[in-house]
Amino acid sequence: MSHSPLLQPYSLGDLTLKNRVVMAPLTRARAGDDRIPTAMMAEYYAQRASSGLIITEATVISQQGIGWLNTPGIYNDEQTAGWREVVDAAHSAGGKIFLQLWHMGRSSHSSFHDGELPVSASAIKISTDEIRTNAGKKEFEVPRALETAEVADVVADYRAAAARAKEAGFDGVEIHAANGYLIDQFLQSRTNQRTDQYGGSIENRYRFLGEVVAAVTEIWDASRVGVRLSPNGVYNDMGSTDFREQFSYAMQQLSPLGLAYLHVVDGIAFGFHKLGDPMTLAEIREIFSGPLMGNSGYDQASAEAAVERGDADLLAFGRAYISNPDLVERFAHQWPLATEADPKMWYGAGPDARGYTDFPTFAEASTAG
């Protein structure tokens, strides 16, 4: 255990992480219609608190940001109180935990908004897949482009959500600017065809993310704020021909801000747009000078190699954490990982713990066997 670079302590600003293993944000959809975190969610995160850092599932900053059934929010008092119970449970188990701030933008549906269209950078619909709603699967709609004056209101929603996260006791926050959600929709030329100050150039397309970061760092010290990007991703019908120029610029702008980390979905296991060579951690390391977190498709060996090469400081693991609450212990002792959870159990609703908090640790499974 002591010789694995992945399992060494890491100083993240003024936080000391007990290892470099990060629990990636995983949408599990257990919060119910009111989007209030539950006691079962508190148990779920506490079970996984041996990770160096937990990043929560994506959490909507406003009602306008909603677009997924039963995901949690952070825009009212009841949700904030629910998250406080989750944070307390994670801290009691020895964990550190950041809240991921989320606005889904065009990857939503009017059924979530009393018939009003979802919003985006431009009126360009998602042409792939379908969206799950309370009325079943629906085709994505052409979103409404946010008016210039409305953008400041969304930035204010990020600021308010960041303040609620601090009230709930989180150790920090992560701004979700990846995977085709609203900030990514502003960043990328594929989805941003605006002619105002938020579009038309690489610099202007970055402006919204820059304003969100500025607003959130009014509430939190920059050393407690992470940003997540996905330059290689195709999820939610993304991928732009100028992706390398756009994301390199964004990283250049973020580099001097003293952020907690830059979280990059660098792996292509989640889908790749094939519009050029994928951006690698080694390339990004030349652009971004702060702590760097890799994500997507890593196992223990490839994660350790990334740390040893100096490509990454932290590595995030997603699907492995669903069925392995003791992932760090399994890495430390070279224990085999549990069978990957059935995708049918990834998302759910209500009080049913199956496929959520009922995965045993290796020690529990061995005793039961």
C-alpha cells in the first residue's frame, strides 16, 4: 500500500487528502421528485468515504437547470438541509466531499418546466438519443436561446448554489462545465452560434464559464473550487471542429486562478467525437499549471502510471465505485473488484436500496461467502 503513488496523501490547497483516488460524480437518481437528498444518499456517500475526495452527483442549481428525473438540487432550504446530513455522514466516516454544480441547458425537456422550453446558448437541438421524462422517453426539443440579459441571472444562480453548498458544510464545489451541459453548450462552437458578447469567437464563448468561476469564487476561495471539462467528449451530441483551440484557451484562462483542480474527462471510454487527436493529460499539463485530475476508463495500473509520469495529480473513478464502496481498500490490498453493476441499477428512485447501498465490501463478501 505504501508504495503505490495512487494511495499517497495529497495536499489539495489547505486540504489534506488521504490518497489520490477520487470518487467521480455519478448520477444515481435517488433524490425523489422533491430533489431533497435522503438518508439513503448519506449512507451511500459515507460507504465510499475512504476515497481521497468525493465529488457528488451532479446537482441542479435552479429549477431552470433541471432535466433528469430524481436528481438532487441545491436551490432551496430543504435541499440544503438534506445535503447537510450527507456531508455530516461523509465527514463522520473520515471523508472529504465537494458538491458538483449543474445546469443541464438544452439536455432537458419542456415537461420539466411547465411547458416552457429548456434554454441553451443557441436554438440547436440534440439530434441523438432521447430523454427520459415522467411521461416516458421523449425526443429532445429545440431549446430557447438565452437572452443576453438572462445570462447574468444564471450566473447569479451558480453563486447562490455555491453559497448554499457552503452553508451545507461541503469542503468545496466543482463547476460542471463538461458533457454537453449548459456551460459546455456555451463553450463549444457546435452549440454556440450567438452574435452577442457570449459568442462568435473563442474568447467570447469562454466568457460564460469565466463569469461563473468569478461568481463562485466570490463565495469560496479558489483553492476550494474545481472545474470539469470534457474536450474529447461526444455525450449529448457534442464535439466541435475547433475543440483543441477552444479548450486550450479555456485552460489557459483557468490556469492562473489558483483553482483546487481541473477535472478533465480525458479518456475516450465515454465516447469520442473523432475531430482530431484526443487531448491528453500530458498535453493539458503543458497548458494548466494547477492540480490536474484525470477521468474515464482508468484502472489501478493506468492511474498509477499517470501519477508516476506526472501527467495527473488525482484520478477519478466512476463505475467502479458503484459496486465497490471499498475501492481504495481493494486497490491497497490487490483484492479483486466486484462485478460491474447491472446498468439497469445505475439510476433509480424511491427508498429501494437495491443497486445503491447494498454492495458489500470485500471483507463483508468474504465473510458471507
